[in-house]
Amino acid sequence: MTEIRTPRLLLRRWHDDDLVPMADINADPRGVHRVDDASPHDLERTAEAIEQWEEEWDEEGFGLFAVELLASGELAGFTGLSVPEFLPEVLPAVAIGWRLGPQFRGQGYASEAAHATLEFALQDRGLDRVISVSRAGDHASENVIRKLGMVLERETVHPEHGFPLRVHSIDLTEFHA
């Protein structure tokens, strides 16, 4: 089983008891900067998403980690790697992404988890390049992206929903662990 420990977090595969707290995070209307349709996800839609994330782990050797706080055992959200199939113009690519519950934002957890995930991608999984796709105007995500050392590669539009996106990237030669 793949796990990563950081000073404050455990990045791990998904457990059955993660469903309800992740559904609460997905249902929060403050998640307006997500790169999907940004509509709240209910319990059923979250269960389907977790199932897809686990399948990606099995098929690709990477996926979205559940992010757990070491101090309390609470599920804070997710971070991890995925293939951004919704955006064919960047394929083949692997994207890093994250989503945390509102009570866990602004405390450096996203940056801590994303940095550990990027190191995992480039050093453990042997990827040469990783991208991040963010919604234009998502300043919190762009702050994390900047901390990762990623640079703007292109601006584009979501092919289905029409909102502006920004694609950042970093390759192995630019990464500083």
C-alpha cells in the first residue's frame, strides 16, 4: 500500500469511512474554483469518484491520495495525480491536484501535501513532467502552484463548461525536493 508521511499529514489510499467526510467536502458550495463543473457532489457521486480514483491507482500506479491529519486522524481532503482526460490538448500528461475542506484551508496543508505528491511523481513514479490545471482566478491554488515551482504553460478554456483555465508545468530538471 502506498503511503506518504509529511510532518503533519498522511497521504494514503481510500478507506470506506472516508466517504462521508469527503462527500461533505465535495458538497461545500465554497469549492467554486474546482476544474470540474463545480456543482456540489452528493454521497453517491462522491462514492463513484472514490471508486474511479482507486481504479486509477490500480491501472496507472498513481492516483488521488486521501489526506489525513496525523494529529487528529481527520480526513482533510485529497491530493494526488490523475490523467486530465477532460482536457485533450494537454495529453499525454499527468496532473497534480488537491481539494481540502474549508476548515483545512489556509494552513499550508495543500502545499505540504502537493509538494510530497510532486516528489512522489517525479522521484518514485519516474514521471518526467507534471502539470497542474487551475481555474483562472483561483488565487489559493495558484499560490500552491507557485510554491511547487511550476510555471505557466498555457491559458485555455474548459472544453465542456467554458470557463478559463490555466495550465502550469514542471519537469524533473526543474524540481527541487
